[in-house]
Amino acid sequence: MSSAASPALTDTPLSSLTGVGPALREKLAARGLSTVQDLWLHLPRGYEDRTRLTPIHALQAGVAAQVEGRVEAVERGFRYRPMLRVAIADVARGTLVLRFFHFRAAQVAQFAPGTRIRAYGTPRPGQHGLEIVHPAYRVLAEGEHALGDALDPVYPDIEGVGPASVRKLVVQALQHLPAAEALELLPPDWLRQCGLPSLREAIVTLHAPPADADVAALQGGLHPAQRRLALEELLAHQLGLRRQRLALQAEGARALRGDERLVAQLQAALPFALTGAQARVYAQLREDLRQPRPMLRLVQGDVGSGKTVVAAMAALLAVADGRQVALMAPTELLAEQHFHNLRGWLDSIGVRVGWLAGKVTGKARAKVLEEVASGAAQVVVGTHALMQEGVAFHDLALAIVDEQHRFGVHQRLALRDKGHAGVPHQLVMTATPIPRTLAMSAYADLDVSAIDELPPGRTPVTTVALPAERRPELIERIRLACAEGRQAYWVCTLIDDSDEVQAQAAQSTFEALQAALPTLRVGLVHGRMKPADKQSAMLAFKAGGIDLLVATTVIEVGVDVPNASLMVIENAERLGLAQLHQLRGRVGRGSAASSCVLLFQQPLSAMARQRLDTLRQTSDGFLIAEKDLQLRGPGELLGTRQTGIAGFRIADLARDADLLPQVHALADRLLHEAPDVVDAVVARWVGGAARYAAA
Ligand code: ADP
Ligand code: MG
């Protein structure tokens, strides 16, 4: 195994390159380029092939090529704007026009008839056959014939730095590349086995691919050199998360005894029996919690699969040991609902549930904080307010985070820090199922289990897509359905994310529907309402006092009103699959046959049509997640901006997903065999983000 490269090797500052002063350094830094190594990884976004000549007659419109010919005629026009047309002919007598709109007198003089020109550009149809506008060109000396022997890299633009300077900087940086063995971190035997080049070779190849390189593979990001880099980057992220997990587990946690007396009381009081999947996942949690190291587990379960009760049972294991539990949800509405559910279940068995959100202020806040600090509040439910400084638990044993994808890694770590008597056990719940290999990458710091079964008696939701013009018909259908005692949601969605604009749209839809449906009781909830008003609207809806609830996407997660069996989603074409699936999950929770109407504006884009079709065809969250991955890539799917795996430089999870099994296997091996290599790989690729590991 190779030894770890020294940090000095990878952290050489840009100022060590000639010609990089403070001004240029700042421009490069603005693009995230601050070390020589960053330039090695500043990869071309494309390539120009000047290693060969294309006969003019073989040129194709839209396909970039290099040609060579002698100037036949020059025409300078001024009619509307300055223009220079240079006709060249090659040895096979093909002629081509080079057209310029900006040029200097000296340039015109260059194009004396008979001069040999080599030009590169993308031809397009002109007045007399193909022409190239503003080609890159060069006047050839008599007798000059040599062609380039590598493809020319085209780098992503850097504001304020010309393309030629970028190229020169990269060439200079590459001169600092150490020998292959000094740079390499991955085991050579493993690389050989996978048929992948060394890191050095990969970098050199990508900056100057040989003339015979597979250009199509390069453009598609599938060249072995690119795969090699993507693999190392994915590996680094995987190792970063796994190392973080190991560090946490090394801190240890207090094991719970596994006293199930309270759990049994809750189960006896529930109006239903657990599904097989719920029982299995609960058993896993109980086992985890009996260990003297922190549980780090993600429970995936489709909307309505009954995650909450499983979390409540885990919480009771902690309470039975006289310790505390925090349950944190991303929105106040969802947190409130958990609070009410848990209080409903736990009050009767004598467990005290506390409530803490940002809007709890003054005396009420002081009182909750006191209860949290004294341990009087055994289960504390809230929003991210729970993580703020000044919230001190008496003895936090278990931190439960619902709808994980909305919280970042660092937020989870902040909760971790609340457990002063050892690290708290962590349970993360998400209703956004993600494909397994992806889960192993995104949540490499967590064990993953799935509640992959819905409670019995649920009837699948019938989903239809309707163009917005059929709204009047739909309103009539709602009137009839509600007359039969059904309840409905009408979800207003907008591109604009601001609460303000959403609230206005919901307000006007509310007024319009109220006017159109005078016999119905219409309610409204949106993010701008006072919590008390929001809550009373939700409670009235739940109690059957409202027939039709007009809402913004605040109801997306967690809201649970089993009697609601009809949902209309406006502008459904604008939402992603995961969000539509979440919203739809609000219906189909009771025994009544439910339906979901996706109202869309014409014309539909191909992507939007596929999304709506997918929803009409399936309600399986895992299938929808796979489709979402195909359609949008993993970024959106995982909410990567927040999960800490964002910002891949080279890897693209959708394109490179097939590398993940190899990545996971290699990560296992390195964690076992070579901790120093692990540190070096993480430092090289993840850098600052890896600081979480040490946090
Ligand atoms: P989610 O997994 O989406 O968070 P919830 O925990 O909100 O789902 O549960 C959805 C609904 O199903 C709730 O009304 C809950 O009480 C009910 N529920 C949970 N488990 C079962 C079960 N085993 N049988 C019947 N209903 C259940
Ligand atoms: Mg839930």
C-alpha cells in the first residue's frame, strides 16, 4: 500500500506559481481555486480536436472541426456593420467562408490571397454553403505542417481571467504534479484489478488527452480517467462519513436497559396492532439502544407507514430508564402534530411531554426550559429551537429527528452535543425513500432500516392529471364528494418560495373556492398564519368541522387527517416527484377510497409529463425515488445542499452510481487496513467539510 501523501504536497498555495499576484489570486479564490491542487482538479469542460484536419467537403454543420486552406478571396463589407469574409480553399478544392464581425486592420492584411490558414470552429449554413463565424485561426509558415498531438482542453470560464491565462496556469500547476507513487493514495493492486489509471495519469490525461482518446467518452464523463477521479472523490465522501460515525461511536453512550413496561402499556392502549415491518424495526431499535455506543440509525418509511408510533416506543425505552428524549421536526406544523400525537399517547401512561418551538417565548419558554433542565419533561418535542444554545437537558438519552432530509449533518451533530452524559442515541426518520446504494452513500454514517409495509386496510390513492381548464368540473366534484361527508385538501403551489407570496395565493384561492362552494365549510392554512390560527384550522379539519382545507405546501410532511380522502394539487407540473408523493401521502390514510387530482397548466414539458405519469402509475415510494433519481439526479433527491454530500467536483451520483459498490468495498478495506490513507483521502477531497468529523 502506498504511503499517505504529505499535506504539504496537496496544499501548495497558488502564490507559488509565477505570475499569480493578489488580484489574480482573489479571482481564482472566488471560484474555489486556492491551491495548486485545486488547479489540477480544475478539469476541462470540453475538448477541441486540433490533432487532425477535416477536408472542407466533409465538414458538417454544428460539428466543430479543424480545416486548412489557402485564401482565395477577401471581401470587406460595411453595409450594416463591419464585416470581413475570407474564402479559403483546401487541396481537395472545397471552399469555406470564414466570417468576422470584429477585426483589426492588421488582421485584414494577414489574409493576402494565397496565404495558408489553419482554422478551428463550428461550421453553420451560410449564404454560399458552410461558413465559420469567428474561427480560432492561425497563419501557417511555408512548410509548416505539424499538428497537435493532444486534444486542446477548454476550461470552465473564470470571471476576470482569460481562457489563455487559465490554460497557462493549469500547465504551470501540472508541472508541480509529483511522481505517480508520491501522489497515489489508492492501493495499486486494486487499481490494476479495476483497470483504472493512477491519479497522476488520470489528471494528466484529462488536461491533455492523447490524439487517439475516446472523445465521446470524455464528453460524457465516462472516460476511465474521469471514472478514476470520480471514484476517489466518492470514496473520500464515503470515508468522511464513516470516519465521523466511528468517532461518534468511540465516544460511547450509556446503554438502555431495555425496560419495556411503558412500551407494553402504550401498545395495549393503541387501537391497532403493529405491522410486521413496524415490529421488526422497533426490535432493531431496542437492540441498538441496549449497546454502550450511540445508536445511529435512519428509518426510512413511506408516507403513512407509521413511523411515529415506532419512534414513540423507542422513546419509552429511554423514559423507562428515567432519561430524556428529544424529538425534532423541520416545520412547526409537523412538530406540533407530533406533540399532539405523543401527548395523546403518552399522557395516559403518565409520561410528560414538553413543547419547545421558536415561537414559545417569555414565561412559557422559561418554564419549558426549566422542565427540560430538571428532567420533568421526559419527552421534548420541537423544531430546531431544540438545538439552540441555552437548551440544556437534564439527561438526554435519545435524539429523534423526523424528516431528516431537511436537516443538515451539522444540525444533527448539534443535537448530539446536547447529551452531556455521553453521546445521545440518534434516530433519524425520513419519508423520502432513496435507492439502497444511494442511501449507503448519502447516509454512510447511519445504519438504515425500512418500514416497508403499510398498515392494513389502506386503499390505494387513485391519481389523475387534469388540465387547469377543467377546474370548474373539478369544483363540482368536490361539492358532491363533501356532500357525502368526505373531506378534501386543495393545495396551492407556486414557484415563488416566499411564505408571503404563497400565503397570498392561498388566500385568494380560499376566497374563490368559498364563493364557488357556498354550501361547504372552507378553511385555510398557510405559513404566514399565527401558530394558534394554523393549529385551530388543522384541529377543525381533523374534527370534521371543515370540509375543504385550502393549504400551501406547509401540509407536505406529516399532516395526518385520516378522513380526508380527496386532494387537489394545483400547478402540479411545477413540483418534483418526491414532493408530489409527499403531498399525496396526506390522503389514503383512512379506509375510504381516496383520490388525488394533479391540476396542471398546459403546455406540459416532457419532464413534467413523465413526473405526472409516474405518479399516476405507482404509489410505491421506492419506485418513485428511483424514477426521481433518473429524472433529476441525486442532488434534488437527497436535498444534498443540506446533507453534507453536496458539492462533488467531479462525481455525478446519477452518472457514477454504478461505482458505488466498488467505493463501499474499498472504503471497508481502507478503514480496516490503512487509517492514515483514510485521513489523507478525506483531507484531499473533502477538506473543510471533513471538519465535522473532528467536531
Ligand atoms: P408516517 O410514517 O408517515 O409518519 P404516521 O406515523 O403519521 O406515518 O402514521 C400514519 C397513520 O397510521 C397514523 O394515523 C397512525 O396512527 C396510523 N398507524 C400507525 N401504525 C399503524 C398500524 N400498525 N395500523 C393501523 N394504523 C397505524
Ligand atoms: Mg411522519
